[in-house]
Amino acid sequence: SAVISQKPSRDICQRGTSLTIQCQVDSQVTMMFWYRQQPGQSLTLIATANQGSEATYESGFVIDKFPISRPNLTFSTLTVSNMSPEDSSIYLCSVSGGRAQYFGPGTRLTVL
Amino acid sequence: KQEVTQIPAALSVPEGENLVLNCSFTDSAIYNLQWFRQDPGKGLTSLLLIQSSQREQTSGRLNASLDKSSGRSTLYIAASQPGDSATYLCAVWDTDKLIFGTGTRLQVFP
């Protein structure tokens, strides 16, 4: 299994600002995934990030709003840009390993 | 388009009961199915992974079954404890991504 850490664990931000969330994995992985969990909802995939290439975004998510970096095989960042209260969610980083999926502890974001 | 549904949405039971949580999916062509636990405000903990060729997996008091032909999985929790209180999510690996169910919020009271 993979051990995943995220920073920050939580944050309260003002409308119109941006927040960058970091995800660190304890082993090298090809694909990293970013999910959003809105209050009371299940998880929705935002994008898949491969090292050395641009992220692949799911329907309803765009790079201008959620830019992703993947500089190496153990690290990725997700930025939530020009935030609004509707972006208040838990953001989770995930990796695949041995056919199972593993998740970080999440970043709880509140936008005022 | 794959859709994953979980029933019931919420469940409250006394300690010691045996429980069954249900998960159904619309497209049987899945790669595998995974059950997770999520504590309030926290990330996900993987409980059990069932590959498409398998029928069930067991870990301690947990047993998960998979019937691909009917598009169903069940998570059986034996002798429930207050520490089992959490939201339980099932997810199917569909082609190239994991699709999550709606979750079952479980409360086990002493």
C-alpha cells in the first residue's frame, strides 16, 4: 500500500483567492488522481495526472479553474483558482497500487 | 455511463448486530470493486478489494461479495461495534477511473 500525505489539512479562504494543495506519496507512482467531495456528497474525479504530461480533466472540470502540476513521480499539486463558496469541499489525492486505490487524508477547504 | 448506488443511505443499529450494506452498479464490465470507510471530515481507508474474477473477500469481521452478472456487491459486518460508525463507500474501477457510490452512513450505538 502507499502512504499519502496532503498539505494543508484544512484552510479557510476568501472568495476570489487561490489555494494550492500539495500531495506527497512515499513511493513512485505513474498516475495520481485528484477528487472532490462536496458536503454530503460522494467523491467526484477532477483529473488524472501523469508525470511529464498534462493532466486529463473530467467533464465539468477545466484546467483554468483547477491547474495541476506533476513535477515528479512522488508529488503533485492541485490549485483551486478564483474560489467561490461553491468550491467548499474536501479535496483528496489518490494513487493506484496493486489494483487497489489509496487516498490521502484530504484537504478540507472552506470558502467565505 | 456507469452509475453506482448504495442502499441504505443511512443505518443506525445497536452494538452487536450483523449488518449488510448493499452496492449496485449499472455496467457489469468492471475491472474490480473496492469498499472504503470514511470517518467524518477525513480521507478514505481501503477495506476490501474484490477483483472482477473473484466472488468474495474477507478481512476480520468484514466480508464483501461480488456478483458481476447482477451488478451487485454486499459488505457484511459481523458483530458491529461503535467504532464501526462511519460512512461506507463502494467504488468500481470502470475502464480507467474509479466511480464511487453514494455511500451508507452507519451509526452503531452502545
